[in-house]
Amino acid sequence: MEAFFLKLSVMLVPGMLAIVCHEVSHGYVAWRYGDPTAKMMGRLTLNPLKHIDIFGTLMIFVIGIGWAKPVPVVSENLRNPKRDMIWVAAAGPITNLVLATISAFLLRGLISIGNPAGANAAFSMFIEPVVMMLAFSVYINLLLAIFNMIPMPPLDGGRVLVGLLPYRQASVLARMEPYGMIVIILLVFFTNIFSYVISPLLNIGVHLLAGPQSGLVLGVTRLMMR
């Protein structure tokens, strides 16, 4: 039970922030390009109650990645549907990359103030949980960005690719969307795509952003995933 509450305290805030900001960014960019659907449904808010998917939230603690309810986007409302959907889809992963970068710089800054382990008890009591949350935030945001850019709809990477391809090829890929999640689940659980593709990219991203604190980011993540 103690381990569960440790995971809850460290993973919940950065995990929810990562997935909520991801979804809000889709809706916001869609609104800016002419589709008010998300705005009219009250989804352009950081209030997690408007976005939370119970199963997706639980998955943060089980497999280290989660999801919120997708923000509705009506592509026909966009001024240039094919082109504008590229930016609507890319907004989520870009937001996660920004959050990962901010978290990494805050983490470096806190560590540079002083080693939490060597600080006085009051300082350590405050800074250690914050350091762990920032470390997990770097990981979860990078993972969401990389995973969502798999070029298969309904993931963001697939929708970006649909927008980039010529119409004939784009229509073929778009028709795969109803079966896309089945393909992705098969790839993740029955192939080595995570070990050979996602994990190496994730490690590169962690080392680029966290630098000397990359070991801390990976260590905190391993602790949370036990």
C-alpha cells in the first residue's frame, strides 16, 4: 500500500498534466484553424474532470503511459482540412516535447541548487517529491510524444502522414483508421517495436534533455514501474 501511494504521489500530477495538455492542444489548434467543436464542448480547459478517462488514467500506473478522452475535431470545419489536420495532429506531441523540455530544465535547476540527499530535513521533504515528479514528467512526456508519432492512424503520426501524402495514398491510409489501434496493439505487445524503436528513441531524448540527470530520470521511472 505504501508503494502504491508513492507511485500515486509521483506519477499522477505529471501524468495527468501530460495527457490533458496533449488533448487540449489538439482542440486549441483546431479552434484556431476554424473548428470550434472542442471549444463549444468545454474541452479547452486544463480541468482534468473534463478529459479524464478512468482506464487510461489507471494505465499510467500499470504500463507508464495513459490517455484521456480524445478531444473531438470535425475536420470539415477546418479552413483547409488536409493541411490543417497536420498541425492539429502534431500539436499533441509538440506539446509533450515542450513539457518534457521544461521539466528537464526545472529538474536541472533544482539539482543545481543542491543535492537533495545532502540538504536539511525540511528542504529534502519539499524538494525530493518535486524532483521525482519532474523526472517522471520528462519520461512520460517524451514517451507520449514518441508513441503518438507512430505513423498509423488514429495516432497523431498517422494523421500527420495522411496530411502529407498525396490524396490517393492518403485516402488508403485514412481508411485504415478503424483498424489502426488493433495494429498498434499487436505491434506493441507481440513484436519488439518497443525494445528496438521506442525505447532507444526515448533514451536518446532523455539524455538530450536531462543531460547529467538522465540517470535520475530513468532511475525514478524504473522505481515507479516496479
